[in-house]
Amino acid sequence: MYAPTTRSPSPSHPNHVRKRLVHPPGIGYSDLVEPNRKICEAARLSRDPRFDGKFFTAVKTTRIYCRTVCPAPPPKESNVIYFATAAAAAEAGFRPCLRCRPESSPGTPAWSGTSATVSRALRLIESGAMDEAGVDELASRLGVGSRHLRRLFLEHLGAAPVAIAQTRRLHFAKKLIDETALPFTEIALASGFGSIRRFNAVFQKLYNRTPGELRRLTQRKPLPADAYRFRLPFRPPYDWQAMLGFLEARAIPGIEEVRDGVYRRSVRLDGKSGDLRVRMGSGVLEVELHFPESRSLMSLLVRVRRLFDLGSDPASIDDHLSRDPLLRPLVRRRPGLRVPGAFDDFELAVRAILGQQISVKAASTMAGRLVSRFGGIESALLRDAPLEEAGLIGARAEAIRELSRQGVERIAGIRGIGPWTLEYFRMRASGEPDAFPSGDLILQRAAGAATARELEQKSESWRPWRAYAAIHLWQGVKDDASIHHHREPRRAAVAVG
């Protein structure tokens, strides 16, 4: 799918869409050209949740912007302006709707219709890269100039990086107001506002109400101290059973478990400990979180969204992959299949190293030994640990120790980290939708390819969603029970020495 974009957004800007946008059934998916307001209008009037967060509808008469699923009576098309992002609508002077709550939309996939640089920048912003830094620092991490980065953001998203980051903080603060009983001072700090005065001023300006007035509009059940409940939306469909099955098979004893349709795990962040539970609700994932530090809530929820791939756009992905005869029956069998992400990058990297050339169960058992022997899977705990005492071979143990010293940012240069491990890490930890471990033997067999090169060639038509193709192929093998002793997806021989 494609997100619409407006250049130099303002109330008087010409109403048009500059990038293609997928539209409701009946209009067709192919050969759309810009501009085409009819596509946006059809998506808005359909209120189909698949389009939620793909663009925002601003009404010139009310000065309010809404999600496409807003229950309010639809405005006349002549009174509507379309924006690619909530930030662009806010920059143009529109206020968020209190009925549909734009802060609760699934969000636009970072790679949908944007450049690779913007995609990486959005992922960094979501992870908090601009909470204590500016555009110059963000551009430096991306290897581009700050002016060029601003130009790319305006071209693809209709808003500058600062506006995107500010809207992220505002939306998270609104979510905390609606869904928790936290004092406003704590909400201001947790969402990245520098002061309670600034927090109050922004809400008065953008919502035309104080935080206290907004809270009185909501109804919440009382919860114990340090306990929170959140509802995280996604675009349907969502294959929840496949997600749970994948995570259950790879759960680390002592840290994770899947039971009775619920994912549970312990949480450690900045020296604090807690736990979380995630279950499927009606169009949302319901998250129950216990954690003593409210300032960490944004970071923790970002991790949950990443783990369960909540920014995915299944309609677009499934439509694209279904064009291949090999993948078509797999997609039809499991619509809405997600790529399981990572709650903790270092933890996943260690799990991937352990999974080289051994079974899924054996790798999980080995990870559980590390937890039991050393107290967890954290870089500080494993940096100089005698990992061989937990049963690891020397080369694999040294690779994990080196990863602990170097950090996941330098994973590609660590001895013992082969191409399969890198691609697997990119798929799950980095959220790269086109990551693809072509050296994986199971993928080669499932695709009828004799070599990694042949599989690479075969997968060219699956771009830019090859990570999802890999998940479909792995899941298809599991569903067909063609491999009775299922092993961790792996390449034929991973260099570990």
C-alpha cells in the first residue's frame, strides 16, 4: 500500500494526493496514478480498518483531523484535506479528533511509499532517537545531511523530523491520559515533555482542552500501583496463533512463556524489573504491564509493537506475495501472517547465535541455561562470563562474549556471525521487511531451489517483502508437517570459528 503525501501542508494547499494509495475492494489495486482523490474518498467512506493510519482526513470547517475509521458522520468531500501523517495535519493547524483518537491508529508502515533513509529515520525516531537529540544527530546516524533529511521528510511524509517526533510524544501522552491514572507530571516526563508547563500548553493549543478536561472524558478501572493496561491496534487480519506458535517454540526458559493464548515475559530495563502479558483482543492487542518506572513506558510499548509487528500492512503484503504461484496458497492459508520481531535486540542476537545448526528446542534449552547460570541474557552479564560452563562450544561462546563487548550495532563484524545470522537478525530485530536468509536450507527446499543463489533469483519478485515470504515458507513447512524434527531455520554451514 502507499501513503498519500502533500507538499507544504496548509489549510489552503491544493487538495490532492501525490503518492498512490491502496483503496477499498471494488476499485482495484493496480495501475493507480497520482493524483487521485477518489481513492482517498472511497477509503474514508468505507471505514475499513485496513486503511487506518494510512492517511488522515482533515476537515476545513471544524479544523479537526480524523482517522479513516472515525465514527463521526463523514464530511463533504469539498471540505476535506488529506494528509499522509498526523504530524502533517497538526503542522497545518488541525486538532486531533477526540472520538476516533488519532493517537490510537496503528501507524503508517515505515517503509510504505518512503525512501530507505526515511524508513530508517522513522524507526530511529520511534525508538526515541530524538528524545534527547536533534535533527543533526539523527542525520549523522543515517549518514546524510540534516537539510537533505528534512527535504526527504517533507517530500514523503509532509512534515519535518521534529514535527514527527513531537507528534509521537503528544500521541503517547494522550494515550497515557486516556488509559492510565498516572499524575500529569509523570505523564509529561514519560512522554518526553521538558516541563509540566510545556505539557499543559501543548495540550491546550492542540486539543483546546487541558489534560484534566481530557481525562474527565474517559472512564478507567482502577489498577494497582505500577500496573498498566494498554490497547495496541493493528490492521487486520492478524494470524495470532501462528505468532504465538513461533514465539512459544523459541521462548527462553526463565524469561518467556506462552500459555493459554497469552504471551508472558519478564522485563528488565535501566536497572528496573517488571513483567508483561499480551493477549489478542477485538482488533487490538491487550497489554498488561507491571513496571516501577513510568518514564520507561514509551520504550516498553515500542518494544511490544515491534515484537508483534503491529505496524504491518497485511493487505498490501498479502496482495503482493499472492502474485507468485508458489506463495499464493500459503498466503491464502494464513492471511495476516506477521514477522515476529524482538523485544530485546541483544537477547535475540544471542538466541540466533545459539540456534546455529541445532534444533529450536536445543537452542531454547541452551538459552535457559544461560539465564539459570548467569542471571539473564544481558551484555553486562555475559561480557566476561565462562559460557563454556553452560555447555557452549568455544567458538560460539566467544562470539557471544564479543557481541557483549561490541554491541549489536557492530554485529556484522563479529567473528562467528555468519550471513544467515545477520539476515535473521535484520528480519526480527531491525524490522527490515526485505531481509532474507537465502542460505537457509529449509527455505531452499520449500521454494524448490537447489542453491542460495537460485533462491535469491527466485525471491526477486517477492521484494520488498521477502521477510514475510520467508515466514510464509517456514510456516508452510510446519503446517504441512513435511519436516518432523523441525530445526531452527539455518544455512547449510555457519562459520563459528
